[in-house]
Amino acid sequence: MGGHSLLFIELYHHYQSVFNFDAHSLSIAPFLQQPTIFQHSQLLQTVIINNIKATQWYTLHINEGNASFAQERIFLDEQVRFSSDIAVYNELSSLQIVQGSLSFNRLLQAFRYVLNKHKILRTCLMFNNDNNSLKQCITDIHKTFTITMNQTFKNDTELQDIIYQTTINPNLFDLSTGHVFHAEILRHKIALNENENNNTEFITNSDVLLIVFHHAAFDRASLPIFFHDLCSAYNTNPISIEHDDESLQYIDYSIHEHLMDMTTSREFWYLQLEEYNSECRSLLPADRHRLSNDHRSSSASVTQISFDNEISQSFLDYASIHHVTPFQLGLTMLYAFLSKLTHGENDLCISCLNANRYKPELQNIMGMFVSTLPYRVQLDPHRSFDELVKYVREKCLSILEHSHYPLQHILANLHINQSNLSFLETMFDFITISSHSDELSLDGASFKQVSLEQSFEVAKFDFMLTFIFNPMVENNRLLFRLTCSHDLFDATSVTNIGQRLEYYFRQLFSSNETTNRIDTGSTSISKIDLILPEETQEMEDSVFCRQSHIMNEAPASSAQTRLCLSERVHLISNKSEVSIYNMPFVYSLDSHHTVSVQHLRHALQLIVTKHESLRASLNFDIEKNLLMQQIIDLYQNRNTLFTFIESTYKTQEQLNDIMHAERHDPQLFNLVQGLVFRCHLVYHKQISSNDLLSAQDVVIFNFHHALFDFSSMNIFLYDLNQAYTTGQLLYDDNTHLRYLDYAVIEQQMTMTGASMFWLDILHDCKLDQSLSLPFDRYRLANEHRTGRGTSISFDFGQDLSHDFLIHASSNNISIQHLTFAIYFIFLFKSTNGQADLCIAMNINNNRYRDELKSIIGLFENVIPLRCQLDPQSHFSHLLEHVQEITTNSMKYSYFPLQRILDQHSHVSKHAFLDTSLEFISFIDNNDNNATMIGDSQLVAASFSFSINEDEIQILSNERYLMQSLNNTQIPFLSSPVTCIHHEFVYQVMKHPQKLAVELDEQSLTYCELLYYVQVLSLTLLNEYHVSPGEVVCQCVERSLSMVIGIMGIEMAGGVYCPLSPRDPQHRLHALTQQTQSRLVLIH
């Protein structure tokens, strides 16, 4: 049995009416869980067999009583959440006559008849301060009710304005007097002018009938009831307006409702919201936030998306196949969408409306029955969409049986402050337009609905998604309307969210080949993308061309800004006289080759002329608060565009000193003056008299890193060869793309897709927490880094390298991704199981467009690489995960690090930058180290460039000591297979009086050391019963005791596990738990 939720509810109420049972005897849930006609017949058979009878509600013949729970909620909500200057609960229906006419007097008589019949339309609400309760009282104002008719309109614009002003008019109703219904005739001026008699008795073509209710007396299901009774009264024109007093009235319902036993429902709702963080601020991408004590303006930002019949039918087919209602399917989709939109928030609560007419006798009563209920789900991001649909279906069915429980009681039971209900500001509704819902036929006069334009809508909630299904139209039967509070969301933001929701919807239900439809049965909801197709192509679609309006000055690029800030911090914090951003490249000539100094100098001038970044200054503009780059004029400073110097050397030490100065001297460059490139010719013994460089001479090209990266060197050398060989560099100065143009274009790009990606990937990541690596010491919060470092290098050997390559090839994964996966495992083990790992990955050649590959400049970036390991998963799964995150991160690596950090402005320390990862691949051949200049070959000298590393000078005896310490391949002399403590005893017997261990002023001979070791080992065996292979930890500072402990544990047959007293407590605890050690040796 297909159908939507409203049809199911109507069918259930029909069953109740025919078979005379109530919800306590047989709830609606089994009918939804067993949706076939045969199953329904079986359920109804139990009612007949068990002779179940419903408890009937009858009129109490009262005119005064407590307000209903729904009335209390509307009354309180209007007082607390909204300003008194604007109404938000004026529920309006506007009908324009398109054919026929209406009699004013008959219409007035019909209105009075309906108001008499439905006493809620003339019921006042009064707050009793003595007992803090809301009372309702029926009045007789229907006897004096009149239709307002004092406004006219010329066109649709004026009509829309009148409708909107009526909708927000705070003085339209007065709850304290029972004035909760309003009717008004808007006369069309053109039609009015055509009618010469200006007759007010008849309401004619194009005039508009406004019918307005206060929400405290009316809900959406009341409208068909009202229209039915209004049509009946107008068409039959009854003489008397009196009505049968035996019919059940809304005030009777209110009394019966208060007498219901809601104990079970109270327990149900308490468990539903237990431990939910109701005070957490919404993570929706709002443009601004509202203070808890701020009133809302009711101004709305609205977007509406309609779907063609193919997608609409696919949506309905999915609901039918999976035995869910369209409401449940729409709600599921919203949960999954919000989880992505909030970048991984999985504990979600959405408010939903419930008709709440749970007894047959309530079906034909006008009034406010609707309940607002919190639908909370805790999503598993690894679930498929099909699994989530099933979960939400069960959630909705369980709630349906307790939908009558009032919201204010739910909140009170959980002690939630009802003045701050931000977690209920996300609303979902599904409306099905039925053929009779808005029909009105008054004695032959026909009407059309006048809808309020989107710009005039009122926002009752911060974020409300309404699905509207209209089966009576031929096209676009399904649409959604997203209405957001303008207090929080700009119109452009709402439009953007709507586009993402539409794309999400199409991925689920569209069969169009251009849409990347997902497999709802296998794809996890976290994998469904919100980045629009055009945003994934934003970089490819960007146009990089010469910016004719930019002459010679522009803001620095993001990479330049980051590097200059880093250099400034380094110099200030360390008061350093050493530069870390000089980039010298050293070349020598191949034997028997020469280079003309004059031609070389001319070629360099041509290069500097073409590549303006090599003569660009960087200076901080205080007024603009920006780092600016400016091209130094070619003709005013022709002789000082770059530095060209010559010197000599006689010994290798002198040459080393020159190269060391090129690398570390901070005085070589001047960014403010634009001196960022220099050429240093170093002749062997003396400067050449014939203006030629020969084999033993050295050429040093040196650049400041702010205007040059490693990949720029290939461009530089290519142009150097061209300029040296031909004496010219051909390019069009009017269209030639400059680094200056790139910097301007980069900052103008919105990069919306990249922004969404990085927000999503780093959600909930602790960027300010360093990895728990086994540090020897910790840096204080206010302590700057010194720049000094320790490095280690090693190779894997031929066999392991071969196996490594074979594994990468057989698993169809790149060597880079395999290396990253191993590195993440290493970090996971080194940090005692830290599974959420975020490190920095250097992007050394960020030329993501072909147009940028011929530009000299700084194209570097640093991006976070986050890997969330599952310790229980297989290594192959980790490989897939690392491949996915690395590929996606590289795809959006053009997003500057500064923008990524700005997304997390609350983080003051970006600790993830302390751990870095870089993969460099190169081919070792002769072409890699040599370049041609004319007919001569320049060979790159052995001069490495590295940041934050100082060369360590090692004395000859220290080098010998290091070699002997690292020589671990010497075999034991006593036996080819022996234990370490056996070898130790052998050494004692061989050298009993020699020093075995020495520290500062303390020392022990081999014989003394053996004594203390044996005492400790016997104690471990006899007193602590250490068994062979048992792990024994030792946590001591560097001392003689450390050596005694190591050998004592080994001699007792235990396994030694070192602990550092400098490690944090949680690391020590983790290690002891992991090794299952019951003993720890301490001082």
C-alpha cells in the first residue's frame, strides 16, 4: 500500500471511526510497519475478535477552562521568541475571485454561522498570574462580527504589499478579547472604476478575500473544515446562525487532554533526549549569530527548488520500495544533508510537526492541535543511506505513539531552559496538497489562491525545510522550500545551501547520466558530496591572464605572506644573524668548457627583464595592512636590478666559506629594495683575464625564497640557455603572465569548493594539540624554537626496496601513498595509539595550472593531511583510506594555508604544523645534474639547500667513536648463538677490573657491575617471581642504575622495556597497559 504519511493517518482515523477503537488499544505504528491491505485486515480482525471499544469524548458544555498544551506553547512562544512589533502567527489565506461574484451580506452571515459553530474562533486567552496558568473563555463576539472592506489595490505589487502587511500586523488580533479571526475584502481599483454604481453589496471579479486566523485557534488541518462549513453556510443561506450545542468543541478537547495519563510518554521522551547537549550552538553555516536574549525580526531569506517528474517519481518509488512514507524519506535526507553541512555533526535534533488529531472525534474540529516534537538521531557516518532510512523509519514510528506529549513538558522534564531553545530552531515539514484542501466554491463563484512572494515570507524558525508534493499538477510535482531567518542567514547563503541540497537530492534520486548518482545501499552517508560540480571545476574554470589594470604593484601572494611572516618570527625570536631563506645553486663547468662572462651577464639581464619577480620588492603597507609587492622599474635602476660579483679562492676551505656565506648571510638580499637575485662568480686563484669561466671556476646563482622556489630553477636554466645562445628572449610583454598577475587572481578567487572541503575534512580536529610523540623535553608555551635540529637518513637496501615496489604495484597504489600509509602507522604506534593524526604536508610545486608552469616565483603551500585510523581495520583498508585522503587533499591544495587557518580562528596554536611529511621523487641521471649554456655544460656541485638545519662539524676522534658505536655487525666471540647477559659475564671474566660504565664522576668496573646486577636479578626472581619472557619496565633517569636495571632484568630472564620519566603520565600508563607489565623499576 503506497501513499504518504498524511494519507496513512487519514486511513487510520477512518479505521478508528468504522471499527470504533482508539490509539491506546491499537496504535498507528503496526499499520505503518505492516503496510499491505492484507496485513491491515489482520490487524482490524483483532479489534473485532477482542471486542475492543474506544473511549468516546463528549462535550462538557463549558465556556471556560484551561488552555490546551498547544495553545500554551503558541502563546508563550509569541511572548518570548518574537518582538511585539511584528506578528508571526497570523495564518492567512488569500483568495481572488476569477469568475462570478459574492453577496457581501450572505458572506457575512456565513462567517457568523461558522464562528458560532466553531467556538474556538471566538475564544479568548487570558493569563492567570495567581496560579501562572493560561485560561480560555468562549465569547459572543460572533454576533457583532463584521467584514473589513477599506483597502484597494491597483496591481499585484500593491496586493502583495497589503497581504504582507496583514501577515505581520501585530494589532490584527487581540487574544484577550477572543478576536482571533479576521476577514477582509480588498477591492480591485480597475474593476471598481468599471462599476459605476460602486456597489458594496457585491464582491466582483478580481477582488480579493483575505481570511486570517491566529495560530492559537487554527492549524493547517482546520482549513478544509473551515472552507467546507463556510461553503455550506453560504450556499444554503441558513436563517439562524445557532448551532447544535452537543457537538464536541475545542475547549472540551483541552480538558480531556489534561486528564490523559502520560506517564509512559514522559519516560519515552526523557530517554529520547537524555544526554543531548541542548545548549550547544548550532553548527549551521550562518553568516552571524543571535544572542540568547535577542528577539528575532521574522524577516526571512527563502529559496525554492522544484524537481521534474522523473526525480519526483524516483523519490516516491524509493519510499514505496523501502516501506517508508515520503515524510520519513525527506527527514532522512535532511539528517544526512545536515551532517555534511555541519561538517560531521552526528548528534542531530530536528523539530517536526505532528497533526496530533489522534481520535476520530477530533477530525472535524477546528483549533490548534499541532504538536512540535524533537526528532533526535545519532548518526553513524559509516552507515549507508538505506540503513539510515530504516533507522529513521523506526524512530518516527516510535515517536508517533507519543506525539501527543506536549513539548513544554518534554523540556521541563529535562530541565532545559525554555528561553533558549536553539536546538529546536531546525524544522522539517512535508506538505501534501490534496484535491480538496484549499477548494472554495461559493454559489458559483470561483477563486484562485494568491501566494505570498518569497521576499515577503515570515521566518518562524532559524532553518526550516518544507517539502511540498502536489500530485495534481503535470510537472514539478515535488519541490522544497528552504526558509531561514534573515537574522542569521543572508539571501546568498540560503541560495547556496539550497543548491547544495538540490545536488544532494539529485545524487540520491536522479537517473541523469550527468549526475553522479550514488549507491544508496553501499555508499556511506559521509561519502555523499556537497561540493557542487561547478565548484569542483572552479580552478579549471578560472582564467589566468595578464591583468592590464595592474601596472607594477599588487598584494603579495599567500605563499609570500606566509614565508615573510615565518622569516620575521625566526629573526625576532632567535635574534638570528643567519638567514634561512637564501637559495644558492652552485655550478661548475665541465672540463674543457668555457663560458663568456659578458654573455652570461647579458643573459641574466634578459631573464630579470622577462621575469619581473626577480626584481620585485616586498614591503608591508601599514595603511592597507597588507604585504605588498612592487616591480622595480627596469630603466631607472638598470644597474642595480640584481647583484653580479666576482671573487677568487685558492683552497677548498675558502670555497666552502664562500658557499656558507651565500647560504646563511642575511645581508645578501634586500626585499624592500627588490634585490632578490644575485650571481657570484668564484674564480680559481685569480679573476680571468680573458673574460671566460673555466673548469675550476664556480658559478653561484642565489635567490631569496620569497620570489623563487625549487621548480623555478628549471625555468631559469631554460631561459638562461636561450638568452645566452641567441642573445634574446622572445615574449609578448603585453600578454605575458606575470607572478604579480597570479597573486592578484589568487586573492580574487572565491575557492568555495576548496573552502567546503577543508571545513569538512578538519571538522572536530584538534589542530592545537601536538602528537604525543616520545619527546625528550617539551617547549614552553612562550618559548620560541631555536631552529637547531637533528637529522637522520637511511636507506632500505635493495631487497626491501624491491619488495616495497612490488607491493605498491600489486595493490595498484602509488609509492607515495604507500609511504604515507606506513608513516601514519609509525606515528600511530609512536603515540601509543593516537588514531586521529593530522600533520603538515609540504606542496613544493603548487603550479596547478599550465599557465603557471612558465612563471618564476614562489608557488608553495602547506596543507593539513588528516588520517583517522581504525586500529581494527586491515592494512589494505588503510591504504585505500590514505589514497583517498591524499588524493582529495591534493585536489584542493591550491587553497592557501592562511585561509585554512582562518576557518579555525579560535585555534591560537597550530600544533599540526610541528609534524611534517614530504615525498620527493626524482630520476637519477646525468640530465638531472647538468644544464647547457650555449655549447658549454654546467654541472651542479654538491651543495644541498635545507631549511632549519645547521651543518655539524665533527672532530676526527668523534667520527671514529660514532663509527665504532654504530658498528653493530661485529659477531660475538664466545658463541655464535648466545644471550646478552652471557656475553656480559664473558666480558667480566675477561676484563674484571676494567671500567664497564662511567657517568660524570661515577664509574663501575665489570666485576662491580656484575655484583649489583646479580643482586637485582635474584631479587626479581625470588621476591617478585619474574618468569622467563615477562616484561619488566624501568623508569629512571640516565644513571649507573639504568645500566644495572637493564642487565638485571635480562639476567632474570625478563624482557626489558624502557620508560622515560619525562614522558607525560598518560603515555607511561598506556605503555604499561600495552606491555601488561606488573613491575616498574624506579630510583
